[in-house]
Amino acid sequence: MSLPEELLELAAATAREAGRMLVDKRPAGGPDVVQTKSSPTDVVTQMDRAAEALIIERIRAARPDDAFLGEEGGEHGGGSGVRWVIDPIDGTVNYLYDLPDWAVSIAAEVDGEAVAGAVEMPRRGESYTASRGGGALLHTASGTRELRVTERVPLAQALVATGFGYDAVRRAAQARVLTGVLPAVRDIRRGGSCCVDLCSLAAGRLDAYYERGVQAWDIAAGALIVQEAGGRVEGLHGAAPGPELTMAAGPGTFEALHDLLAPLDPLTD
């Protein structure tokens, strides 16, 4: 078994376990909010922290020398050259309100490049996995299928997903950009989870995605899944995807999305 395959196996098993725990232990009245982060609407629940602790514990037991970057726990160094990038609940507000579009996201990087990624969606009954050069797969109770993005979809026929930040000033800027996007596309979807959107794109359920403000843990696994499904994930003008802007789509559609967004000044709040 190659190192990416080994890392993927561990990521997928750990994501499944964390997903089961999050479903089984979710309080009947909803989880308590532990604190807010960037704004009063940007919440952390006790289950975010419990899930991240479980993930790190399981991975450390198997690979004690690896590094970690987690949304809730920050960065922890290691000497192996492998770093795990973890979002214990991507879509915490959905989880808080008992909406189904949330996920556990775990990616493994080797020397800074993502080589394995697993996204677990317990409420959908779906598990997404990818390894660098090994393709992307969707696993459900009915079987496993290879993922492939849609290609060369004209923007007027494209279903485009996006998301919004928690800061009021940024939301106003994102609304301004959206007014330039919406007339040019088939429709917009706002699901509330970056990695769910990216996996939906990889599965051909969306044609494109863009968002300002996403972090490494939001996109590490999902971006690899999109890339292994034949899509592009980048920032504006060839920049790396990240907080400034992340765009994803299949060939042909990506270029059209980029050219639509560029003159709308999406990097300005």
C-alpha cells in the first residue's frame, strides 16, 4: 500500500467514526454554543471540539509524529512531513439547526501537498474520498461510483454554489458580487458548507462554486476530491485557492466563471 493510500484509509475510517459520534451524541435540543469567533453568527459548539479531539486522538494513535491543523485546535507540529488538515464539522450552523448539509472533512498533506482526502456526510449517508492520482469516489449504502465533474456548461445553464462570510461588511460585499453573478447563471445555491458544495460539484450535482473567506480546513479535502474528479480549484488569475477567493468548476465552465467574477471585484470587502 502506498503512503497516499495508507493515509486515505486512515482519514476515511476516522471521518466515519467522527460522523457517527456527531449523529449519535447530538443533544436532542441541539448542541450548546461554546463561543463565537469572528462574529456573533460564527459559532463553535461543544460537538465541534469533541469531534476534533476524537479525530486527532485516532490519527495520533496510528501516526504519532504527524502534524495537525484543525479549525478549533489550531496547529500542532510534527516531524514526519505529513500534516492533517481537519474540519470537524464543516457547516456548524446547519448542524446546530439539525439541517443535513454538514460534514467531517479530513485531508492529509505530504510536504505541503494534499495527497488524501475524506469527507463524511452522515445525514446524507455519503462518504467521499480521493487520493492524489488515484481518482475520487462516492461511497453509499448502495455501492461506490467514480466521480466526474460536469464540463463546458455554459454559464446561462450552470447551477452555481456560493457561501457568505459572518462579518456584516463582507456579507454586503458578497451580496454586491452576487447581483452580478445571478443574472448570468441558471441559478444559485447556498447550502452552508464549503466541503459539501465541493463534493456536490465533484459528483456533477453542481456546475460551479465560488466563495471568499474559506480557510485551509474548509477546502483541503474537498479541493482534492474536485481535482481528482477532473475539475479545477483556484483563486483569481491563477492564484492558489484560499481566503481571498476559491473558485471550482469543470473545464470550460471554470474559465467562464473566472471571467464573470474578475470584473466584479470579488476580493474587495
